Amino acid sequence: MKIKRLLPVGFLAVSVFTAGITFGFLFFRSPDDLTQRVDQTVLGETVPDAGVGNQKTLSPISLPTRTPTVAPPVSGPSPTPREYSVSFTNEASEVTLPNPATFTWTVNGPPKTISTTTVYYGTDSSPGPLSKTVVPADVRYSGMLKDFMEGTYAIPLVFVGNANFSSSGTYYYRAYAVIDGKNYWSDERTLTVRPEPKNEIRVIDRPSSLFTGDTTSFTWEITGPAGTTPFTAIVGGKESKTEGIGEDIGLQQTPYAVLVNDFTQGNFSVPLRYIGNFKVTEPGTFYFRALAFINGKNIWSNEYSFTVQ
């Protein structure tokens, strides 16, 4: 019997000659068979040929290889070193005597131990930026906080200190620190110190012209901090006293006498408005003031006058 391969792929036709008769056969080769042959070819195995008794050794297929390329590392920009600085966390802008002013400031920068930081202040300004070479003796500030002038402080750190002022006015101030022998200053800030509130007294309603025998009324008002007074009145007389009236001057040191005595004994609240009556018994010109005794001080109003016919 003779087997002849007609088609290499897909179909296989075989002719068989025997006893003078030819038989034709058609074989279908499946995809799996083709895949197997490809696999065998890659592996370099010996596989049977389509012909009977024939074998064929397939050579391995060399596949190209790639050497991976490693990208060079990308270097970013160098980090900017942190600078030391001094700044206010809470700025004092206004305070009323006798209350102290509170300053809160921060010394910023890389970790470090310092020994001096403070707030300098005064009524004279040292405007503009101050360099690291400017020492406290170069500025015009006359006062400073003493809390942290000497010590050991690990920065960055927040500092809080208080300052008491003896007089009202406008003050200028900066925070300050010494780091590695250099002087660090904050920007200049402004503080308004207001005077201590005081009780004041003024006449609101008063007569100007009267007749003998008339009864008239006076209205006066005490303002300022809350408290009490044991004595407040309208005092006056025919003699004027325009000078030398102060908190230390009592009624007995003046030519005045009590005219309206409704609130001369007791405990009366302030601030408050008062109204009292007075009966005129003689003609002439009278000079008068409102007076109150509060916290050991004599509080006087301005002097006014009225005429009695």
C-alpha cells in the first residue's frame, strides 16, 4: 500500500492502491492538530510526517529577546530651607487702663534652643523692616516684657506676656528674638491705650431766671463705672468759685451750701439720673454745681448760675 501526502495543511488526501483498485480517502485535520504541531515545532520535538514510516525533526524557532531599560531617577528641586521668623499670633490693638495689654507671638523655624525673646514697645515709632543686624539699642522703644529675656526655650514656640501702662496714648511695639547671634524682628504694630473710665457728673436741666418764692427743679446725671454714692446734691451760693475744684476738694472747702438735699443720705446707684426741687427765698444771682461723693473722691460738675428777682 502506498500513502501519498497531497496537502500539507487543512486537508489530507490519501490514495490507496491494492489489487488494481484505487480507493480515495479525504481526512480533515483539526485546529488542535495544527496547534500541537506548532507547539512541537517550538519545542524542537520530532513529530511523525504524514507519510508512512517517515519522521521529520523540526528545528526550534529562536524568538528575539529584549533587555529592559531602567529609566534614570528623576531628581526634584531641592527643598527650600526654613527661615527663622518672629510674628504675632494675637495682636493687641486696644486696652483701657488700668487693664494690662496681652501679647501673643511665635518664634518660627527649624528646631532650636534660644535664650531671649520679648516684646519691645514705646510711644515713639521705629518704622520699616528691621534687619538681623539691628539690635534693641538701635530702636526707639523704651519698654519691654521681661518674662522671657533669659531662659531656655525650644522653638518653634508660642509666647504670651502682659504689659501694664501708666498713661494713655498710642504705643508702638514689635516682637523680638535672638537666634544664633542674629536679631529677628516682627513687623511694627500699634496699640491704643485708653484712659481709665471715671465717674462724671453734669447738669442736664436747670433754671435761668426765677422770682422770689418760686420752686424750681434741677436734673443732673452721674455717668461712668457702676457703683454707689452716699451723697449727691445741687450745691451753690452767691459767691462763684471757678478755680481750684478737684477730686480732693470737699464741700466745706468751697463757698457753696446744699440747695437740693433729696439724695444727701443713703446709698444711691450710679450711673443714674437724679431730679430734685429747690424753693427760692431771696433775690440775687446764685452760682451752683452738681456734686457727688464716689469711692472717696468728690466729683464736681461745671459751674452754672441763675438769677432771682
